Amino acid sequence: MQSKRWSKIIVTAVMALLSVAFLTPLLWMLSAASKVEKDVMSFPIRWIPEHWNLIANFKTVWMGTIPFDLNYYNSLKLAVIETLLTLLFSSMAGFSFAKLNFPFKNQLFILLLCFFLIPNESTLVPRFIMIRWLHLYDTHVALILMGAFTITLTFLMRQFMLSIHTEFLEAARIDGAGYLRTYWQIVLPMARPIVATVGILKFLWTWNDYQGPLIFLRSPKLFTIPLGIQSFNAEYASSYAVMMMAAVSAIIPLILLFVVLQKQVINGIAGGGVKG
């Protein structure tokens, strides 16, 4: 009993130290965003600023020459639309592969996994040619179409839905529910943890996507947060306080999203569907 207690104490202490190590860059970024420029690189580090410059840095980011508010809107627009479409398509595909019987189901799923092995960079040129051919270059529609379906997230949906007991689906069928009603009223409510997890992952990927907007967007009015941060790096290369404020502003939606859905995400990672 005593050895177990000490082992828990040691594990807790190690995890606490690792947490501090992982949080240190974030804490330094928050501190730097609140300082005047001459104090950012001072050593030893002053975690609590001696001279506060938070409001001035905030105004420089949001009311300066770079349209950061427009970049923010574009990123929110793309992230929300792509996340909703991915949740719809991936959950429907996952339900089909997990619970429905149709010809060549296993073969199609294996083919899907084979596409998963293809590096995203190897399809850049074909996608670019197709987008130009469809006259969608330099539009958000191109990014939305390419990001609406994700094989990795479909696989996660399918694996989670496999754990949902088939008896619930059979009971719904006996009551006269069709496939669509069973999917919407039975499967989706039971798959809330994986839906929340997939939603956060997709939102995070879209929000942080740099390669797609860089290649498929040309007009500054369509630029997203990563391209806006790049503009800050070019214009404020010597002002780390301003760049850190832009970075802090960029991660706020991600933190809020995780705080709101963290319980569902933990259940989605650690749990199954319905355990008997």
C-alpha cells in the first residue's frame, strides 16, 4: 500500500513537471505580448511585466496596417464551414462502414485506407490543376471543397461507431426507423464524444492550415490567420511583442473550443460507444 502511494506521488510530480515544461512557451508568449519591446528579451526573464504595454500591442495588431480582423473572419469562416461539413460526411461514412451491409464494403474501406497512405503533398499539383480548371482558384470555395472530407477523421468515426451495440439499431429498425433516422436519432447522440473530438481536430487543422491558403489564395482580402501572421513577421520583424500579441490572439478560439468540449474529447479518446 505504501509503495503504491509513493508511486502515485512520483507519477503526479513527474506529470506536474512535464506540464510546466509544456506550458512555459505559452506563458512566455503571454508575458511578452504584455511588455514593451525593450523588456521582451531581457534576462533573467521577468514573467510579470515591469512596464505594461498590453493595450498598445493589442491596438497595433487589431487596428494597424494589416487587416488582422479580416484574416480572423476568414479563418473562422473556413474553419466552421469545413468542420460542419466534415462532421456530416465523416459521420455518415463512418456509420455506413461500421453498421451497414452493402456490396464490397470491406474492399471499399481498404481502398479508403490506401488513399490515407498517400502524402498530401503528392496531390498538390493535381489539385491545383483541377481547381484552376474549375475556375475556383483564389476562392474560399476551393479550400472548403478540398477540406470537407477527411479520411483520417472518417476512420476515427468508424472505429468508434463499431463499439455501439447493434441491438439499439435493431430495436430502431423494428420500430420502423430507416437508416437516416437511425443515424440521426440513435447513432449520433451515442457518438457525441467522437463527434466533439473530430470537430476539435478538424477546426484545429483548418485554423492552422498554412499550405492550402498559401497555394490556393492570392487576394489579401481572402487571407487567413497563418498568412496574416506571416505578414506580421514581415512588417514587425523587430517587434517581438507585437508578434506575440498576434500569436496570442490567434490561439484564443482554440483554447475556448477545447475548454467547452474537453469533457466530450476525453470521453472520445478514453471511452468506447456503449460498454456492456
